[in-house]
Amino acid sequence: MKPTLIYSVAASLDGYIARPDGRIDWLDAIQASSDEHSYHAVYDGIDALLMGRMTFDALMALEGGWPYPGKPCRVLTRHPHEQLPEGVSMHHCTPIEALTEQAEQGHQRIWLVGGGSLAGNCFAAGLLDELVVSVVPYVLGAGIPMFSSGLERSLRLHKQRNFSSGVVQLHYQVLAENPASAAL
């Protein structure tokens, strides 16, 4: 059985998840706010994580150590790293191979932590089941897009939340087929 893949991500109002150089310093003010932004709900509701190498490297550069203890994490990369936090493994494989292996290990809800390239590949392959976007009231003007794929797909809004920080969180179900293109 295919696990559920959830892409939960913070994005600027103009759809970027990081600056062109990968920095996410523009999120500092939001992270310092008293709002919880549902991070713990997402984290408590998943069994494992999937991420790309650039996201892993960006997270390792942050102060405070590995931010995802207690959950197995698979990092997709062509160049494995020698020193890894506990529970982290690096593999050169396709997203479907990684998800299959995670499902075989009993993981049914997997958080796609990022980044835009991996998310685009998963989206294009039809692997993405849920999209949780925390839209941050900030315009970057350029950067790494939420998806690096030009594929169209319809989404169904499951729920939305507003926070005093100005963040609007949109939780979508990814529909299997785009009804507009199916009618053509």
C-alpha cells in the first residue's frame, strides 16, 4: 500500500520557499511569534520524513542541531554524507523507491520536508497526496519556488487556518487527475 505523502511547507506570498541562495532567514520573525502554526500537529501525525539534499544541508547549517528527532528521515542524494544524525539515512533512488521502502518499514504518513525540486518531482509523478502551505505575509521577489514542476493538478481545500502573525495555512487534498484536462 502506498503511503500518504504530505508536503507541508512555509512559502512567501509569491510562492517561494527560500531565497535564491537557499537562505530562509525571512522566516525568523514568524518562527519567533507566539503562534504555533500547527508544526507539532503535522510532526505528531507523521511516521517518517523525506527530503532532498539541499534541504538537509540547510537544516544542518541551522543552530540547535537536527530539528527532527525521533522520526526516521530519508534524504535523496547522489552524494551521501558520512556524519548523519540518528535516524537519518541518505540514498540515491527515485522518490517512488524511497516511498516504497518507507512503506515496507511500516511508515504510512510521510512528510515531504523539501525542497522545491523534490516536491516538483513528487507532484509530477502523482505521489503527492496532501499539500499544507503556510503562506507567510512576505514577498521575496525571487527564490526557490514551492514546486519546480510545470505540471497542472487540481486541489481540494480541506481546511484553512488564520494566525495572528498573518500566516494563512491552507490544507489541500491533491486530486488524482485535473478535471479541466480530462475533459479535453
